[in-house]
Amino acid sequence: MADYGGDDHTTKAGSTVQSVERAAALLLALAEFPRGASLSELSAATGLHKSTARRLLLTLSAKALVRQVPPADHYTLGARVPALGQAAQRHLLLGPVTHRILVELRNETVETVHLATPDKFELVYLEKVQSHWAIQASSRIGARTPLYCTGLGKAYLAFQPREVWADYIDATELRRKTPTTLTDPAALIEELSKIRRNGYAWDNEENEPGVRCVGAPVLNSACISVAAISVMAPTARLPTARVAELGSQVKAAAARLAATTLPPDADAATVRPGSGHHDQAAEVTVIAPHQPPEGQGILAGSQTSPAEGQ
């Protein structure tokens, strides 16, 4: 148990603010209670007096970092915590090391590479390394992409907990965007299970005609996806015979990215992408497909060799 000393506002060394240390200790302690914790439990876990802990919890509640729930003096983490966690993952993934790995993958495959992170039930492009071919991806950093019909999205979704699959299908219209789009929940679950076994995903013109994408998850130490990377190309340059080769390359790049950017966890699981691990998915609600609105294509340009001077 941590020793927090007296009630003065700074530590003896004067390098940290004690009230901030105590508030952080409460948040970290609360994270260890899956169903929340009582004031007495949090006081015991942190060594804080109940009156001090209550004042700090009320302050954290005002910022939506903590939520007070019945019974009296019972607390859970607040609504803003998931958003902070996602932002932290983005910050960890951005940087020169990540860019170098993505450039290396682009150079190996000679195709456009994307890195994306989750925002609710979509992915947001976080970084992009464009191919040197004249026909290029028109995707942009900050744009959103669906999970169910892209290699990038399916790779991310496949390595989420099984209950997330059901939640996603309940909340999402599996709209038919092309003749090969998966719109049947059972077919999507079968596809996600296959992706878990192989460790990579691909979309066979499921999001846009004439475009294929091979993706792999970036996993934390618990083997849960926090992001995904992909290689995208027109079908003329990405025949089905090339998918397995690209899958191995994207998996390797995703593993390097996770190893160099994500912090280790002593409670890491042992399942890895492509390990053959497979279990039954949760039941889902069938949602009728709808036709999508017309939109901008993901590739732009002409089908020619790499641009001169690139």
C-alpha cells in the first residue's frame, strides 16, 4: 500500500503535486474493480482517508473521469476514460518509429500502407504512406473506414473480444457496397473466426470494386487489437494469388509495430495471430442490409507504372 503522507499539497521533494498523485491512485485502483468499488474499498486500496478519497472522487466525477452509482458511495470509471485510452493509444503509435515501419512495408510491397485506430465502431486513418504508382489511394488521414467490409477493419474487429462482435453487428447496418460485401452476420462471424486463425484479413473488392486490401491487427500484450495496418492496391496489382504473401508481410510489420510502440503487460495472454486459436462467437442479431449512398472512390489516378522520379 502506498504511503501518501500528510495533507499538504506537495510532496517533500516538491517535484510532484500530492493531490494529483492521490487522484491518479484512485483512478488506478478503481480500474482494478471490474464492477466498481465502494469508498471503503478504495480507501483501503490507496491508503487514503475516506474523507480525502470522497473529495477527490467528487472532483473526478465533475470531469466525468469517475461516476458515482448506487448503492451510496459506490464508484466506477467515468464516460471520458475510454476516450482517453483511445487517445493514448494513438499517441503511442504515432512517431518516427511507426513511420519507418510503415515506409518499410510500403517499400516491400510497393503499395499504399495505412495505419488506423478505433473510434467507436469505425476506424480512423492515423497515418498513410502512399505508393509510387500513378494510381493511388485517395484515402486521407482523419477519414473513417468501416470494419465489416475492409481488410483493415476486419483485422481489427477479429481480435476484439467476442462480445464486441455481437455489439458491433447489433449496432451496424451491414450494407451491400459491392457484389462481394458480406451482409450476413453469420458469414461475417465465420470470416472473423478465419482471420483469427490466419492472423490477417483481406477484402475482395468488398468496399469498392477494383480494390483489394490486406490487413493485420496491432495487438497489445493481452492479444486484443488496438489498431490495424493494411496494404491496399487495385486488383490488377493485387491478385488473389498474392494475398497470402502480403498477409505474412503485413502481419510481420504489425508485430514489429506492437513490439516497439506498445508497453508490455505482465498479464499478457499467449494467443498470437495465426496460432490456430479459435472459439465460438457470440450470438448476434440479424440486421437487414441497405444500399449505400454513392460516394467517392478510394483510389484515384490511372493504371500505369510508378510515376517518374518516384
